[in-house]
Amino acid sequence: MVLSLALAVLVGCDVPVAGPLGVPGNPGAPPQRGGWLQVASYTHVRTLDPAIAFDEVANSIEHFLFAKLLDFSPDGQGFVPDLAENWEVSDDQLRVVFHLRRGVRFHDGVEVLASDVKRSLERALHPDTPCPVSSFYERITGYRDFVQRRASSLSGVKVEGDYTLVIELSEPDSTLLSVLALPTAAPVCRSAGAVYDREFTSHPCGAGPFRFHSWEPGRYIRMERFEGYYQPGRPYLDGIEYAFNVPTFTQRFKFEDGLLDHIRELGEADLARYLASPAWHGLGAWEPARAIHSLFMNTEIPPFDSRPFRKAIAAAIQREQLAMVRPGSVRPASRILPPAIPGHDPSPGQRYDLALALDLMREAGFPYDPVTGRGGYPRELTYVAISDSFDVEAAQILQQHLARIGVRFRIRAQGWPAHLAETSRRRTVAFGSDGWAADFPDPSDFFEPLFSSKAISEEESQNRAFYRNPRLDALLEEARREPSQERRLALYHQAEDMVLDDAPWAVLYSKRWFELWHPYLRGYRIHPARSGDLAFTWIDLQARTAVQGARWAPPLSRGQLALWIRPGGKH
Amino acid sequence: MLSRALRRLGASTLVLWGVVTLAFVINFALPGDAARILAGPQARPADVARIREKLGLDQPLLVQYRRFLGRLLHGGPSSLNPRDEAHGSCTALGPIHVDLGVSYQQRKPVLVLLASRLPASLLLASAALLVQLLLGILAGTLAAVRKGSILDHGVVSLTLLGVSTPTFFLGLGLQYLLAYRLRWLPFDGYGTTWPERLRSVILPALTLGFFGAAYYTRLVRDEVLGQLRQDYARTALAKGASRLRVLVVHVLRNTLLPLLTVVGLDFGALLGGAIVTEKLFRWPGLGQLSVDAVVERDGPVILGTVLLASSAVILANLLVDLSYALLDPRSRSP
């Protein structure tokens, strides 16, 4: 039995992927109502309270449950109205007036008013609420007094009638609209209370297209269509079931069996099989990368306090080789902003140039002769990486790259909590893996925490390279205040060039995800600002019913049983 | 007998205190904390600091430890209000309250979390133990009575394979064969009705039980062979008792005694230690809860699961010890 099972696993590991269920329909077909969408993740959510949940899966579920004042546009470059019909920004950038739609209802039937938006924002930012992104809103007038309990309300958020909300800022902040489009600022029902209450997470209530149905923590959450949603006729699905803690291996089998309609978390081997399968050709799509991965160099610790040494490291790395290990999902990157972020520049930034790297090593005082292997940095360094991640594999490749310029290091892998604790402590870690995923699609979300001197502290530094550049600080401040998006992006481009030239980071790669869905799932378009934006998809019920009939065919006959091991013969 | 039980109970309490204290200190000493994990890897320092203060993680070790112990058992009202700040996470046993605190990550009382996971763990542990015992006793006995035969060699080889097969490998194989290819059983999950649960527990129980069954087979085989060589077995056979009767009535009965000791230890371990199996089959048991808690540095849940798992092992051993005294007259002498 064990041998046959071992064989089964081996065969299973190499079994060609089954074909898609259903056939692509007429793109112009009108949406149908009905059906439950089934999706899964290998992780789980800890809470569904938008005031405190900020991980990727929780965020995608919150978009089903909660409507916001505004949302990121489908191209990720701007904003579209949601609860607010429109808004006006004053010339001095210090005041934004939102005009709310009339007649929008919460899931409990109560109308959404401007006072609910203010109440919900105050609830999220209340000092008793463990909100992980409270400081995103720190430029709202009165924020400090409110979080330090010197004021009972946020003075900068003003209700002017039932449908007008005014937000005043203590200084111009071009990220305000972005952070208001996050679920953290989403209005919640009055039953949520004035401050965070742990009971709310067991019955989350907002004004989104789906309302809470049931939740078994660690297993699944079910959400059903909210018939009172403000967009007539939408959403189309009867509901969504989001399963948690489903291993990627099982997700693939469930997807092929039609037990999942959409899949995103594919193992590398399965991803390669789907990409190579003719049956899946033209189906599925890559998400644009929202995260960037790098090697940070602590500019306060020798030898990385030497700019030529850091630049030599950046010039010695062949980024294409990193991408060859994970073809498709890992893309070589030489600039800071990943493709999904406004301001991304596809032109090369930090380039591989071995001759230049050797010259820079000489300039840094560590000449290295690659023929004799003499010279280079005299001591072995330690590189810290996050265990159970691609970081470790990347580090092994970097070992070979840097050995060519006489820099040798050993790898120390550790879990991310320990990694963060150590690398963010001053004068503790010389270099290691780093990276950043967009909290919201804006360049400031990358530059300010990663490279501004404001982000340096003794114990909790987000600027892990401890990189200081007053010119960069001034540029970032100017960009934050700049009202014109075009001029802002130009300023961030300058900032990017400045950082790349000083090389506190050697930019390595961006990682992206491939999404697949069966052809009977219609109307899905990947959103550059978030994953799994499935709220307004619909299911071709006829096509799905046909394949479900096939799926639940009677168990295999004895003759078929003998052939069960035949790979790829299911569909 | 009673004084023996009381002595064991006293010693067990000390062991429990030691284990929980050790877990507390280790969790405190590790770099990074629950506030950082709750806030996420990219949270701004001011937000992490605010959450740390809110959870009381900015306090020194001794203050946190004193608060934990003080809360663990204390007095209070018999009826509880979940919104009561002081007693919202308590379970009242009359005027005595048990309080393991609130999960940092899930924001629920730890006792509620443990209580919600315990039935699934008990079901899986019992089913896995049943698989282990049935397979182990049957295969072990057959191998012993057919010693030196192909069957014996086959069983011994299989047990070697069984103890050396990683759980995740066997689990994936079973899932692939019985759920994906043959569609006889569900892939994973716990079901919502009892018939669904009984179907759902088969795959994880087989996965978990197979490893133990291999070990039990070897144990039973050796023990049966030993017992068959004893004078009492030879006498029974000489007196004309059938081989089957001697095996079932005399030999197996004596074989069960050493098996009982192992079963006691295993049940406790299975209750909280089926981590890989629970993860693979999405079984909502204590193993998955504890591993999530460790990954997320969720101190109250770590301490709760440590306390529960240690109690289970200690209680199972205590029961085995006491039952040993009942089953084996030789162990009753002072």
C-alpha cells in the first residue's frame, strides 16, 4: 500500500494539469445572477474588522464587505467614486470636501451618512484600537490630540449636513485619497460602536456588495449578496465562500475538480505546468508586481559605509540569473518602484557590470584580482535572509556573484519576526534581504519608509539601510506636497535615481502572481492595486452545471479503477 | 492507591507550572513580538508601539508573568458578561475563575478558542488511535504467529517503511488516491454534520494512524513472541487448549499491558501534536491552533495550548499508571 501510495504521489507530482472547465463564452454576453463563487488561500484571516485587519487576504475580503468613500481606479493610476459621488480638493491642498450618495444603506438597513464616515474613522484611529496603519492618517488636523487622548474627536473631520464630509489637513498630503481608499477608513455599521470591540469581528457589517453570512475561523468565511447594495443589479453572485488554510497542492486539485473557481496560489511546479499546457493557453493572467525585493546594506556599518563598496555590490549582481530560478513569477528588477506602482520606470537602473564593480572595489580600498583570487574584502560577512522564502535561494546565487569581486559571506536564515527585529535595530545587521509590498499604489509608500531619514530609529527603523540624504528628504517632502500627479511622479523619479546612485539597496527582483480561473467565471479583470477583486464577476451557470455534472459522475468502475493511475485522463 | 494518585497529582502540578513558565520565558526572549506581527511587516514604528502598549507587551517580563499567573486562577462573580473588562475572558467555576487571557491575534478568549478546537482534536486522536490499535494488533499478531514466514518478513518491512514515511508524504498520497482520483472521500475539512465528520476524519486518521500502527505492530509482534515462549502459554497448549484460544485469551491479554503504556503517551501527544496532518487536511484541531500561535507569537494561545497539551499527557499517564495498578496485580505491592 505504501509503495502504491508513494507511486501515486510521485505520479501526482508529475501529472499533467487537467484542462479548464467550460469554454470561454461570448464576451458581450449579459451578466447572469446566481451561483456561489469558491476561492481559497493557504493562509487565514485573524479578524475582519477593517480597523485592525491589514493583511492581503483580509484586505481582499474587506473589499467584498465594506464600501469606502472612493476606490482605486481599475488601472491603479487614480480614483473612482464609491460612497462619495465626487470630491473637491482646495487649492492649498489642506481641505477635501466629499459629497456622499443619498440612499446608500448599510447591511443592517440604516442609511450611510457623513456622520457614519466620521464615526468609523474615529473608531479606527481611536487610541484603544490596535490599528496597524493609524499613522497613515497623521496629517489630518487634530490627529495627534485625538490619539494622545487630548481630544475626544478628530477635529479635522467635519460633518456638514447628512451628505457632506470635510477633511482638513495640518499640511498638504497627496496620499490622503489613497489612504481613504483603504478598508481601514471604510464606514462600518453603528453596531460596531465608537471604539474597537472584539465582538464586531464575528458579525462584520458595512455597506459593501456582500454581507456577512458565516465564519468558521481557520476554515472559511461565507458572504452573501447584499440586495440593498447601492449599485442596482449588482453584485451578480449569490455569494462567495473563501476557504482558508488550503495547501497549494490541494488548491490545484480542488481547482481542477471545480471545487474552486479561481486560483492564485500555485506552487512553482504547477505554475510551470499550467503555463506550458496548451489547454490553458490564453486563459489566466499575471498580476502586475506590487512588491520589490532587494539586498539592503547598512550604511552605518563598515564596509557598507563606503559608497563605492555598495555600488560595487550593486554592479556585481546578474539579476537575470535570479529570475531563471523561478521563471515567470520572479522578474529581474533594477529600480525601486515595481510595475504596478504609478511612476514605475521600465528602463534599467542598477546594471550588471563586472568591470565597473572591480573598479569600484579598488576605489573602496579592496582591490580584487579575479584571476588569482587575491584581494577583495578580507573578512567573511554575514547575510541575513528570511527562512522558507525565495530570499534564501537568491542569497545562494548572490554568494557566487559577489565572490567574483572578492566579497564572501555566509547566509543566516531566520523567521521574519526575528529578521525584522534584528535588521531594524541600529548598528546590528550589516546586510541582508529586504523588500516592500505596496500598502497603496503610490510611490511615497516606498520612498518614505524605506529611505527617508525620518524612518530611522534606534529599535524600529524601517529604513534598514540607515540611509540618510538631506537632499532626498527635501525631495520627498516636496513630492508629498505637490498637487500635480505628473510633477509628483517626476520628483519621485529623481528620488529613485538618487537612491540607486547611492546604493543603500541593490535592487534584485519583483515577484508577481499568476491567476487562473475557469472559463465559466466571467467578468473578471485583474486589479493592479489588490488581488482577488472578484466582487463583480458572474458565473455562467449553464456551463458550470454541465461540468459539475461531470465532476460528480459515479465512482470509477473496477476497470477504470485499474487505470486510475493514468495521468491527465480525468477531463 | 488514593495517596499514590494524590502524590502523582501534586508532582504533575509542578511539572505543569514548570512547562508553562518555560514557555512564557522562551516566548518573551525570542526577538520580535506579537505587536509587530499583528501590525504586519511594514507597519510604521509608531503604530507598532501603540499596539505593543495596548497589549501590555511593553511591560517587563516579571510584570507580564505576574499578571498571567494572577489572572490564571482568581475569584469573581459567578455570572459573566463578555464585555466586562476584568472578567470578559474568564470561565467561571462558581466563584473561581479560570482565565488564560485573550488571543492577541484573533482577539477572542483563549479558553473559547481551546474549547472550540478540543472536540475536533479528540475525534482525530481517537480515530487515529483506533487505526493504530487495529492495524498494529492485527498485523503484529499475524507476524508473530507466522514468525519467519513471508508474511512476517512482509509485515516487518512494511513497518520499517511505515515509521520512515513522512506524514505529509503519506497524507498527500492518500489525498491524491482517495479524494482526487477515486473521489471516495472529501479532500479535507471537518464537515458540519456527524456523518460528514466521520467521512472527513478517515483520511487524517489513516495518515496519522499509519505511523503509529507500524510502531505498534513491532511492539505487539515482539511481545506476542515473548509471551508465547512463557511457561503459562506452553502449559495451556499442553493441556489441549486451541492455539487460537491461547493466543486470544492468554497471550494477547498480557500483551496489552505494555501497549497500554504507549497508548496513554500517544493519546496525549496526538491530541495536540498532529500538526502536519491537521494542516494538510484543514482539520480545525489544537495542533493547527498551536502552530499558528507559535508562528504569530500569540503568547496567550501558546501558553493555553502548552497548558492543555501538557495536562493531556500528564492526565493520560496518570490514568495509565492507575489502570496499570488495577490490571497488573504485581504493581499493587508498595
